[in-house]
Amino acid sequence: MKLATNKQAVLIGLLLIVVAISAAYLKPTKKLADSMPAVNLEKMIPAQFGEWYTDPVVLEPIISPDRKILLSKLYAQTLNRSYLDGHGTRIMLSIAYGGDQSDEMQVHRPELCYTAQGFQVERDRLDNLPTKFGSLPIKRLFAVQGLRAEPITYWITVGDKAVVLKGMEQKLAQLRYGLTGKVPDGMLVRVSSISADDQDAYRIQDDFVREMLAAMSKEDRARIAGRFEG
């Protein structure tokens, strides 16, 4: 009995060594971003398109100094803009780009960020945003802080694909690149507005996203929203 137990311990030990060696050997080292044109969010995102134009007033949440440090480590670039249309409707656009989407550096989802800033995320659901280029997998949130209600639409890309934001999909997308020896880059694109009517807000946000993507070059659109199928 004791001999069997010792053999089992040895086998487990050997298995752990094999796993450790394999993990070290397969760990991706080449960043996908290094082989692609440099990202410049200011130039990639049009300042004006359709009825939308950039407003100099940007409504940004207050972020604690320690969280700013964390975000600066996670993201190589960020862009925050407010857009207005001819009716005075305001859309807030926030984009964060990270050149390293490994386990330690992957983008943080807005659910966590809003909660950390004192919001309550009362509702969230997966959805698809149809565009003339294809369907974009997105997530809808409805966050509340006091009298401020903020419907939110966002998506995340890993490499050249927007990922379905459920289960292990984001992790699996990373692993697919890892098996090729590459570390993917990634984007988090968030669109939000101040409104208690979330359904109307989502409709306007969808139109905003469609017009923004249509106003971009094919290459820039692929970096922001991933490459659509077909």
C-alpha cells in the first residue's frame, strides 16, 4: 500500500514537471503588435462623421490614483471623446488599446471598472450589433450611481477578432494565438450615454457605432472591431 502511494506521488511529481516544462516551452514570446502598423487612436477614429462631431467637453469618471497607475500598465493608448449630434444628443466614446493581451495584461471589462468607481451595474446582457460589414458581438450594461443612469455598449477584440463575452471565450482566443507562439494585442471599445431610457440609448449607440465604422478605413476598422466573417 505504501509502495503504491509512493509510486503515485512520483508519477504526480513527474507530471507536474512535464506540465511546467511544456508551459515554459509553449509560452508565446512574439508580440503580434510588433509585426503590424503602429496604432494611433487619435488618427484612426474620425473626429466627425454623419451627424456626429467631437465636443471638447469629455465626461469622464473620477479615477483614483492607484487605478490610473494600473490602467497605464495595462494599456499602451487610451482615447476618450464626447460626440454631439444636431439634436444635442451626447455619446461618450472610450477606447483602450493594449499591445500585450497575455494573462497578466488583458483588458479589464467595464463591469469591474464601473463597480470600482462606485456604480451599481443593475443589468447586463450579451447582444449582437448588426452592421453592413457583419455582426459585432457586444455586451450591454446599465450602470447607476445616484441620479446618474448610464447605458453602456462595449466590445473587446483579441488580435483580429471581436470575442463573444461569455465563459472562457476571451481566454480561448488568447490561447489560440499562444499556440502559434504569438501574444495578441487587443482593444476595448466602450460607448455610453446618460439616460434612464436604456432601450432608446442602445438604439442611438448602435447607430453611432455603425456610422463610426463606416467612416473608417478597412484597415483601421479591422483594428477597432476585428475582421468580420466573409
